Amino acid sequence: METMKAIRMHAFGGPEVLAYEDAPRPVPAADEVLIRVLAAGVNPVDWKIREGYMREKISLPLVPGWDVAGVIEEKGPAVVGLEPGDGVYALPSILRNGAYAEYIVVKASEVTLKPDSLDYDHAAAVPLAALTAWQSLFDLAHLRAGRKILIHAAAGGVGHFGSFREVSG
């Protein structure tokens, strides 16, 4: 089995539980892609998982980091619309290994092509914050075209995705 470098945790706790070490390089299943990680986002969920939040659902050792941008290296046979060499970004399940590694395997349904207008560093900052803003505004607050809202503290990760001028149709 091939290996890669990764930041992993073998126990829950503070930052001292994180270790930079060799880990098995993941292999994509039929509906997954292997992404060479070029950038990974850092979010509050990372330290919450590290400290033990959801410990009953998390298997150790674990690679944290669930915002990722990179290039597809391999794809499973059932994957359509994504090809090796594609620049992508994703928000993989927090129940699986994350992006603080050289490679990550992600379900193809959790991956999208990276726009040319975003570099990899900025693309890795999008998934969780943008999804949280979308869910808050549209799924919970039921924002629709023609309605206005006031967002306090819009300079944060989630707030800046919600601060736009107009909602269309």
C-alpha cells in the first residue's frame, strides 16, 4: 500500500493530539474520487471534532479538515462528470478522513468543479461557510426574491457569503 503524509489524531483532546506522520494513501471506491490536496480550509468543526464532539460517530485515527480544494488524481468507475486533472473543491463528510493530508477520497456527489476565477487557496475557504450561509438564508429563513434582510457581523466566514445585493428569481 502506498503512503502519504497527513496530520492525524489517535485520541481526542487539545492540539497536542495532532501528529504529522505517514498514513495509508486512500483508494477511491466506485462512486468516489481521489483528490491531491492543494489547499484545506480550517473551521470551528475541526477543533470541535478534535476535542471529542461526535466521538461516538468518529473512528480513530482520523485526519481532520473538511474543506478541500485540489486536483482529481483518480476516479472510481461509476463517477461521471469529473475527470483526472480537474480542479475541484468539496465539503466531504465529517465522518470520514479529512483534508489535512496529501490526498483525500471524497464521494463524487460531494465534489464540484473549481471555477477558474478562484485559486485553490480561496476555493478551499468556500464549502462549509457558503453552505452554512445558504442553509441559513434559504432553508431556514426562507429568503426569496424581492425580500430584504439585515446581516450583522457579515465580515465572518459565513456572513460574507450571505451579504449580497440581490436574490434573483
